[in-house]
Amino acid sequence: MPVTLHHVDRARWEADAQTRLDLVRIYQDAPDDRMPPHTVEPFIEQHLKAQHAFACALFNARLLGAVALKEAEDGAWWLSDLCVRKTTRRRGVGSRLMALLAEQAYAEGRAVRIKTASLPLADRVLLSKLGYRPVEQPAVEPGKPATSDFVELDPQGRSAL
């Protein structure tokens, strides 16, 4: 499936009715425990109002998957809320979207990070397969092990999760 990367910011959201329809449909297809249908449009609006964007998987002029993208002060991209349309799940759309986003980040010299504290095990396993690794953080208390509540894409593609 020849998926391409498509960014949706506030301007594109406001200018393109098909983009709005597709992005809403992507998140309406999320499992109800992750995103109840009545919260979809406020969720999208909240991200766009905060100057975040969505990186989307585009195929045949339709958006099939999306991940929310927030740029940090250090230029890193923080990703959250990956979702793929129900009809195209298990076909590599989400993995391809994440790979295309990683290629763009690498070309621009950016780190890609994802908070893991609330992610289900299946999502953590997928991130590991995609090359994300825990980020070493100093221990908060002496004698306690260092912990990490996020993963970062390993530029060499090796995973240690």
C-alpha cells in the first residue's frame, strides 16, 4: 500500500473539508475506551488550537491514519494518540506512518519521543519493534533505579525496550 506522509495543521484543517472529514473519521474509529466518539472533534480542536499538528497516512487522496504531533522547545517531536481507520488496520498503515515520520525527523535532525506511562503493553511492543527505546533519566532518589516514562526513536534503529 503506497502510503505517503501528510501533515495537518490548523490552516489545512480549516481550508479542506475532506481533511476534516477524514481526520474525524480516523479518531471516531478509535476504541471507545481510548476515545469516546463525542470527544473526537474537541480533541482535534484542542491540539490544533495549541499549535500542534497531526501527521497522517495518505492513500488514494484519503487519510487512513494519524498521530498527534507536538514540537518541543528542543525541536523534538512528541507523538501521541496514534490511530488507524478500522477498515485498514493490520495492513501496515500505522507502521508505515511511523516510519515516514521517523524518516522526516531524521532528515531534519529531530528526536521523536512518545510518553509510555499510560500506554497498553501492545502499544509498547509495537514501539519496540519500530525502534523506540527507553530514555535514561537520573534517579529521583539516591539508591532508586533510574526510570523513564517515555521512549525515543533510536537513530540506529536498534531497540532496547
